[in-house]
Amino acid sequence: MTDAIVTILLLVVLVFALRGAKKRLKGGCCGGGSKPKKVKPKYTNTTNYTYKATVYIDGMTCEHCKARVENAFNSLSDCYAKVNLKKKCAQIWTNEKMSEEEFIAIIKKNGYTVVGFSQE
């Protein structure tokens, strides 16, 4: 009788653990379950911007990571960001010149590490 109760408890714990793992795997590394909402920038045509920076970022692995970084910049006025997960970089266009430290602070605030930076 005791063995049956212990077995049932273990099965219940296993079911909840598998459901949680499935949810995390479905949402990517960030654990998000649904499709991330995107913040739309004012302009997506890069000729509308004066400055361009490329930031190489460590830790981005899924669409949620991509959306998090793009949204962080796209929510700023006169800023447009496009992330390439394969190259692990973000190209960011702005109308106001931003310092490297400002870019790094935004990336770091969102949980990622900057490993390279260039600005045109």
C-alpha cells in the first residue's frame, strides 16, 4: 500500500516536471511561452537614420532574445534595431549619436553581454 502511494506521488511530480520542461522548451531559452510582442520603431527604412552601430552580443539564442534586444532599442525615440541571431549581433540605427557605454548599458540591462562594438 505504501509503495503504491509513493509511486503515485512520484508520477504526479514527474507529470508536473515534464509539463514545466515542455513549456520552457517551447518558449526558448528565456522561458517565454507565447510569441513575443514587437515594439515597432518610427521608421524601418535605414536611410532615415544618421548613425549606425553594430553590437556583437553573447547569450542570444532564440526569438525571445531577439525580440528583447530589438524592443529595448525600438522603444527609444529615433532608434531602429535589427538582430541577427546567427551572427549574434544587432545593427542599430539612430538619429542621435550614442556612446558605446549607452549601448552596453541597454544590452546589459536586458541580460546579455556585449563582446564587440563598432560605430559608423
